[in-house]
Amino acid sequence: MSLKKFLNKHLPPSLLYRIWLWKNRFSPEKQNQITQAISDFQYQPTLSLIILSCSPTKEKLERAIGAVIGQIYPKWNLCIVS
């Protein structure tokens, strides 16, 4: 049995997920690689993101908008519908 199969069988899913997160952690170097890859796209569509807002708290709406603003892909528009 391979080590990976052994670990998948014997470690709890929460620990396996934390290991995966650590291996795939986001770094400035990774961000630069992704930004470069995006700039090399021949076609860069604009993504339309729709947030359905049914009386959200100010904090939840700010968090949702912040999550969109924080994305690496630059071509998007955000529609908030109440």
C-alpha cells in the first residue's frame, strides 16, 4: 500500500484537509504566477457576478463585496440584487 493510500485510510478527513491546505497555500509567488498566466490568456471574458441580497447585515454584505474585490482576475462586474 502506498503512503498516500495509507494516510488517506488512517487519518481523519479534517487533518487530511489541513495538510492539503498547507501544500496548496497561497503565496505572493503563486499570485504572481497566476497573474502572469491570466495576462497570457488570448481571451479574457468579463465575469458577471450576482449577489442576491435579502436584507443582509452590513458586515455580511461588506464581506461578500470584499471577497469579490480581493480576486486576482481583474475583469468582472458585480451586480447586487435586493
